Amino acid sequence: MLEAIGTSATARISARRSPPPTWLVVALACAGQFLVVLDVSVVNVALPSMRADLGLSAQGLQWVVNAYAIAFAGFMLLGGRAGDLYGRKRMFLVGLGLFTLASLGGGLAQEGWQLLLARAVQGLGAAVLAPSTLTILTAAVPEGAARARAIATWTAVGAGGGAAGGLVGGVLVDGLSWRWVLLINVPVGAVVLAGAVLWLTESRAGERRRLDLPGALLVTAGLAALAYGISQTESAGWAATVTLVPLLAGLLLLGLFLLVEARTAAPLMPPGLLRLRSVASANVAMLVSGSSMFSMWFFMTLYAQNVLGYSPLEAGLALVPSSLAVVLGSKLAPRFMRRIGARHVAVLGTLVAAAGFGWQSTMTADGAYVTAIMIPGVLMMLGAGLAATPLASLAISGAAAGDAGLVSGLINTSRTMGGSLGLAVMSTIAAARTGGEEAGPAALTDGYALVFRTAAVVLVAGAVLMWAWLPAGKREEKGADTGAV
């Protein structure tokens, strides 16, 4: 009897509780996305300090970045599907909690292996968290112009997190220590976690069923093997056994993943999903563009520090205009989408970015800030912001509601996987031209310029692919532009 009374009272309280404001839901979702993307890049300027303090080898130092990125990309499909089946709010809380605890562990690490383990767990938490951020947002905002603006905000915040990594890392390393590039996540994560508990509402799609853990392990192991093999090319070359064995193993594991997905009753990545033109084309486009655009921050920071002599903090400040440009591009994208359609905006953004990469490839060892960093950086990131929003929107709009979390995870996986593998390839291209980081400023500039030239060619090819393959999408009516996000 008492239980019935309590249940009835709880139901009445829940019924009286008004839904949270849309802007608050969007803010919480974007905060989670910001933390996830920030930690892809924030450790870059802290790597030398980490190596000196923990005695990491050069190979171990690479895996401070790779452990996070590979766990992030490999388990994101599992995270997206878990959100659909078990609840988006629940997975948001689980992922953010795991991410925050791993950040604390990494910041307190006393040995190199402890740091690498913490970074891998951080990536796992991010993989669970990231897909839920987009599905929570799209569930809270009705389809139309308002949702396009919300997705643009999410894209801008995510891109801004990656862009701010160098600046935030430089400030923390110079002012405190390398540990704070990880520890800073703890108070921020705790605040977002508390807000999510209080204000987010639960949603799910589909009946509960077993998750495809074998598929998640196979795709993660395959990506890890590929990344390891590519990382060996810089020192051993493409034909060496230490390169070919992990590359072939990675391809074999990914092939086995596709075979398992075609045969399992509840696949992590249903093969039929990739037969949808919007989903397949948008993800391939995100993979191709990510392979070039992700490398921009890495090589621009190296150019500023190794060639022009900037400090880590100065290098971060130098890229602030680029950070603002990616946010501007993301916010402008919905306006252009209403006028010319999503496909045209994606192509336009990719071509603008390609122009910036082409400009950057003309860099010199004594370049001036405005012409050698600021203007080309703004073009590259303005284009990146313009292209990402329509690609995410096209992919989500083409999938069923029950697959929204999975498609969100797939989009994030494509971007992260493309960025990780692309960065490994671009690093090899730069090293082959320069002869390594011991080279002088002129040789380093030649290597970096070749990277930007290669990326420009890849982006032009990507723009052609988008024009030919992406669906046209719908133009939003001006009258649908109601509300604000």
C-alpha cells in the first residue's frame, strides 16, 4: 500500500515537472562534446613535459595521443547503439563519469603505463559520451531550422574544442604543469555531470537487446593495428616487416568485423545502414575531409614553434583567429543550407578549406604572421565549419529514429578515424621530406608545405566526391526559422 502511494506521488511530481529549457539541454550536450574533442588535441603541447617527467619513450609518447583517439573511434559505434537501447541520458552520465575519473587518474599518473591506460579509458568514456550528445540535442529540438542551428552549435563547439586545445594546453603547461591538461576536466566534468542529472530527460529507441561487443573489439583492434603500422613507416618505411604485419593484421581484423556484422543477429553496424545513400556518402565525406583537416592544428603548431620560434602559449594565441573562424563557419552553415541546400554548402566549405590549405603550402621559413598563419588558417577552418554541419545533418536525416545514436556515433567515428589515420600518413610525408625533427627550419618548412599541398589535393577530390554522391537535401523555408538556440 505504502509503495503504491509512493509510486503515485512520484508520478504526480514527475507530471508536474516541466521539461527543461531547450537552450539548457543544448548547452549540456555541447559541454560534453567540447570536453571530448578538446582532449584529442590538448595534450599536444604537454608531450615534452610528460616525456621528461614520466620517462616515456618516443613510441610511448605517440601513444599518449593514439590510445585516446583509437579507443574513442573504435568504441563509438558501441556507445551510439548503447544510447539507443539503454537510454541517451544514462549513457551520457556513464560516459562523462568514466571520462572524468580517467582524467583524474591520468593527471595523477606516476608511471608511463598509468598515463597510457588512463588515456585509453578516457577514450572509452568519450566514445560512450559523444554519440549521446548529438542524439540528446536532436531529440530536444524539433526538425527544421531550429534543429539545424542546434546541430551547427554542437558542431561549432566540438570544432572549437579541437581548435582550443593548443591554447588551453599552452596556458596550463606554462602556468601550472602538464598534469593540469587532464586534471582540468575533473571540476568541469563534475559540474556538467550534476547539470545532466538534474535537467536532462531520458529517451531511448528500440527494445533492449545484447550489444555487439565482439564487433566493437574487432573494429577497435583493427584501427589500432592500422595506426600502429602507419606510425612505424616514419622510422622503418612502408616495406618493412614491422610496418606490413600490423597493416595487414588491421585490414584482416576490419574485414572480419564486416563479416561478423553481416552474420550477427544484432549487429553493431547493420550493413543495410550503409546502403542508405545519405549515411554512406556523408560518412565517407567526413572520413576524407577529416583526414586532411585534423592535421591542420598539429602542423600549424609545429610550424609556429619549430620554424618561427613561437612559445607554446604564443602558438596557441596565433591560432585563435582560426578557432573563431571554425565557429563562424558552423554558425553560418544553416543559413546557407536554407538557401542553397546541404550538399552545396558541404562542397563550398570543402573548397574554401582547400584554398586555405593551398595558401598555407606556400609558407616560408621567415613567414609573417598575417600571411603565413592567420589568413590561411582562417580559410581552412572557415571551410571546415561550413562543411561539417551539412554532413552531420544529412547523415542523421537519412536514418530511422531508432538508429539516430548509431549514426551519430558513426559520424564521429568517421571524423576521428579519418583524422587519426590521416595525421599518421601526413607525419610520414613530412618526415620523408625533412629527414626528421632534427632538420633545420628550411627543411622543416618544405616538409610541412608538402603536407598542406597534399591535403589541398585530397580536399578537392573530396569536394568532387561530395558533389557526385551526396543527396541534395532539403532547403528549409524561411518561415521555419523560429526560436533560438
